[in-house]
Amino acid sequence: MSELISCSRKGTSNLPHERITALGGLDDIGKPWLMELDLLVAMLKRGMHSWKVIHQGIEVNVVLAVTQNGHEYLKGENDDGQPECLLSLPDCPPRKKS
């Protein structure tokens, strides 16, 4: 089952693998989640999880991408080099302190 990503945290770099630093959404019981990109990449590579995003009204699978220098990052399956689907999402809210 794919979980829907509904927000992103953006970096300040223009390099594809540094443009997104974290992604978030709601789990199946409506609880917000937010994870750093490195953890999301590792989970996808291990086949532990999959994600999707709604971009321009269309459901798009989130896939692993690799730069020419070997840096891994996530992007929409229809994106070219940059993770445009994920960059178009609203910013994730700050985490609440426990």
C-alpha cells in the first residue's frame, strides 16, 4: 500500500538531491508524520514502503532517482531531473515539541 505525501521541507540548494530535506503526510489513522529524506530513501530501497503524491490532480508514484554523481533522492515518476512533484507541495508544518 502506498501512503500519500502531502507536504515537503525544501532545502536551499538547486541540486536535485538537496532540494527536498523531508516529506510528510497523514498515516492511515490520520496522524501526521514527517521523515527525513535519507530515511525515506532507505525505506523505499528496502521495499519497506512506497509513497505517492497528487500532482495537478493526478496520482503519481514517488520513485528513487540517482544523480550522475550517485546521490540518491526521491521524485515523482513523471519528473525529469528535478523533484518537481514534491517541490510543488506545501511546506510541512513545524514539529510540535513533546
